[in-house]
Amino acid sequence: MAAWERALDWKEWGLFVGQLRTAFPEHSVGGGTQPFVSACLRCQLFKTEPQPDGNRRVTRWAVAVSVLAPLYLVYVTTQLWLPNRRFSRPMLFLEPRSEDKPLADVLGREVERMTDCRPFPLELAKVPLEGLRIGQLNYLSSDPPPTLLDAFFTDDLANLP
């Protein structure tokens, strides 16, 4: 609770999100923070692209900053928005694909420039935390157990508003 109280007062985060709107006027900027539910502040750049079949492909470059440690993660999701307000399940890329990497790299540099955060080492992402409950998705089962990635950020990174 104390970590969230500090995070909600963290002025650098607001400045960072404001900078994204200025630096990337061709993209929409959205939130994603779920105070007291996850363990991170989140924001995203996104774009929609019409597809030949009438669907729209949505790509989101997201930034998550842990409220527990000075760590951040830049990741990408893609999803299809189908007619009649239906959506495909988002695909999550912790390591951005080649076409998404340039923008993800810029976001990482901006986070480091504007905050004291450093990248979360992805080689630690799957370290299990036996006997620990994280977030909302792990309450029914502990198989598989939550991970360090879940603990420092959220157990559902792909779920962006």
C-alpha cells in the first residue's frame, strides 16, 4: 500500500506520459495503470491498421514501471478488433518483433532518461515464486506458480484497456 501511495504521487511518471504525447503525435497514448491491483504503472502508444477483411489490427507499445523496485519493462501486444465490438485475444511480446523494436527502443530510452529506472532483466522473468499469490489470475491455482515478472509488474501484461 505504501509503495502505491508513493507511486501515485510520483511526478516523473506524469511528466513521462506527457512527453510521450509530444514525442509521438502520430500515435494515440493511453493509460493502463490499475492502482492497488497490479504492481506497476503502465501506459501505451497504440495504432490501428485496417485489414483487407474489415478487421483492424491494433498494436500497442506498452511501458510498465514497477512500484516495488526501480525497474521497467517495454513490451508489445497485437490484437484484432473484429466487427460487432468483438476482439481477438491479445498476443504478448516481451521481446518486441523486428518491426516493433525501433519504437520499443525509443520508449526504453525515454523511460531511462526521465526516471531512475532500469530494464527488468528478462532472463529472470520466469523465476518461480512458490507459495506466493500474485494479482487476480493466480487465485484459483498455483500451477504454474507466479513468477518474478508477475510480482514486479502484473500477472496479466497483455490486458490493456
